[in-house]
Amino acid sequence: MKSVAVAVIALSLFACSEATTGTAAAEPETAAAASPYRLPVSINDVMVALVNDAANPIWMAAWKAPKSADDWKNLERRAYQLQLAGLLIATPGTGALDEKWAAKPAWQQWSNQLRYTGADAVAAVQNRDLIAIANIGDQLVVVCEGCHTDFRLPFPTGGKFGELSPSPSDE
């Protein structure tokens, strides 16, 4: 009787393990493992609303230096936003291409580059180093244009916020 009970338990465990390792069960687990978190908005929305909003003052600081303590504090806040945005865009959101983009190593490299550039911007602003801030502005151009070459929607802003790129004449 004891051996029958052991056999029934073993068969039950085997059956349970077979049911959970089939293709249908593995797919949701794989997707969940790849992306345990999702942004409540698309990656593109993060880029338009956060990255552009944070990068523009960094670029503008190269043309017109911050004058007051509040100007520097605002610029530091923007630098932190860039750093955080790099981390955020590594996570898929609600966009049609988000899962595909976030799964690509090149996308992860670009998001890391944005995060590192943001960290450099934080340090440069804290040190009030205008030359470093100008260099970081150039670095941002390389990161943004490089990523947009590899991954870009045909109309990235979706018309949400109008024209977003600054120029020296904007000041």
C-alpha cells in the first residue's frame, strides 16, 4: 500500500510538472520574466514629455549660462530627469513597439548611454562647469541622434507638444 501511495504522489508531481513546462505555460512566464514591469505610458511618451523637456535646458545652458541659484537648481533637476529617463526607457510601456524595442540589446545600450549622460550632467551642473555642460549637450546629440537612427517613429512627438528642439535663437 505504501508503494502505491508513493507511486500516486510521484505520478501527480510528474503530471503537474509536465503541465507547467508545456509551451502554452512557458510563454507567459517568459514574457513576464523579460518584462516584470510596464510603464503606464509608451516609451515615446516618456521621450517626448521627459527626455525632451530635460535635454532642452541642458542644450540652452551652453548658449546662455544659468545666472541665479534657482536657475542652477532647475538645471540640476533637468539633469536628474535625464538620468532617470535613461532608466525608464529601458522598460516597455504601452506603445506598439515598446516590447520589441526594450528587448533589443541596442535599445538597452542607448538607454544606458542616456542614463550615464544624465549622471554626467548632474555632476557638471553641481560643479557649475559650463564647459562640461556644453560637452554633455554635444554628448546628448550623439545619444539622441544615434538612438533615433536605430529606433524612431515616423512622427516622434505625435504632435502632442509642438516643436521641441531648441536653437540659439530661442533665447
